[in-house]
Amino acid sequence: MTDRSLSDPDLEGTIRVVSAAATHVGHVRATNEDSILDATPIHLVADGMGGHNAGEVASAIAVEEFEKLTIQENVTVEQLGEALASASRRIGELGGESTLGAGTTVALVATMVLDDVGYWVVLNLGDSRVYRLSGEIFEQVSVDHSVVQELMDRGELTAEQARVHPYRHMVTRALGAGPESDPDYWLIPAEVGDRMLVCSDGLTGEVDDAAIERMLRRPVDVRTIAQDLVSSALDAGGHDNVSVVIVEAVEVVGQALATEDTAGGATPDEDDVDEDTLPRGVNDAGDRGR
């Protein structure tokens, strides 16, 4: 393989996807502070936070900056970092009482082609999440930047306790709010039939991972699944804004086209997967509740 950095991939290449997004204000909040972007090659959920009007402004700014990358087929890690930095600057420059304390989470899936290999690029900042369904594998790729996640990592809290903990919505990293705004990145080889889910905590706070997996495995189109995931969160209480984006790979360079047998997760060949690109597992940092 040619010696090339991750900031120098092929900006043209084939990872063809189908995707769908859905969002709802929920049953409790007066406004929807979530913003979504579902435009190849960026599929993003931003969950805003702060005072009156602050959250929706911050999350909208994040979408605006990443939307600038949707004029090309694929992205670079460097471009994602630049979009994040630009959004952070803009949020930091917000003035006025209504936007004091403005900030937002950012979670996204993007596509990259490097040396004729298609990859998912996952970026996470905050407690919005990215899940991956690939064949028999279902996993939470992202790691929450939250108080309860840190407590779980130290073995001081179980997953069941975390779901009802009073600090479960307190994030330790966010864009534009607080001193810590460094994102985590993952690079994962894409497989025909993969389904990637990006969601706000309005979904994961109401619907457990087992139910999310069952819905992602259904042999129906991603639009139906996106709407059903939001409906499930609303049926469970809808205490927060809920947003989801689902992306399914139907064509990846060097692989056969998706069929009914592969849609919803083609079984990957583990011998071909570089361990350094895999998501963090339970054994890497204690019990993650997955």
C-alpha cells in the first residue's frame, strides 16, 4: 500500500449509500434544539445545549459548517477537523444574553476512500452516539463524553444505574461549551450492507440497545426504521428531543453490490480488518454497557 496520510484520501470514489433522517421535539421540551444533516458524504446529529435559543443556534451552526463538505463525494479527516474548529469559533463568538452558554454535541458518519478501500469515518463530541450494524456485529462505535460514562469506566456505576442517574445528561465535552472540545475519531472499513446509526440521547435515553438492534436488523427501508426509532422514543416517554440518521452502504469500492441477502449488514471478513481501525471494545476501557 502506498504511504499516504488519512488527510490525503481519494476525494472521488464509490461508497454509495441510502440514508434517512427523522427528528421530533418530544413530549416535554418546548423547542427542538437538535439539528441534523443527511447529505452525502456527511450524516450528522447535533444536540444543542445552553440557555433560551442557545442550543438550537449552536447545533444549527455545526450543521452549516459541515454542510460545506457536501459538495464532494468523500471527506478527509483534516476537513472534518477544520469544520469542527470553524463551528467552535462561530459558537464562541455568539453574543447576547439569549445565547450565553451555547454549545452542542456532534456525532457523525462520513465516507472516505483510501487506496481503493472504502471507510466509514466516525466523529464524536459529547453524548450523541454512533452505532454500527455489520453482519452479526452490532456495536456502539462512539464513546460518550459524559459524567456517567466516566463513572462506568471506573467501575463505579452499572449501565442500569447510568440510565437513571441524575447526572446522565451532563456531558464532559461539547462544541462551544466548556474548555474541552477535542473529538474522538474512528476509521472503520465499510462493508456492503452495513447500517450506521447516528442519534441524539433523546433516543438512547428512552430505547435500549437491544431494541435499537432489533429495529436496525429489520429487512425494511431505512426511512421506515428511522421513523420507527423516533416513534419508539416518543412511546417510551419522549422526555427529550429525539433525532436519528441511518446510513446503509449499497456499493463500496471493490465489493459486490448490495442484495436482499446483504442489506442490513454484510458479514465482514475479520482477517481483512486492521485491528487499529476497530471501535473501542468493552475490554479496552471497562464495562461500557454495550
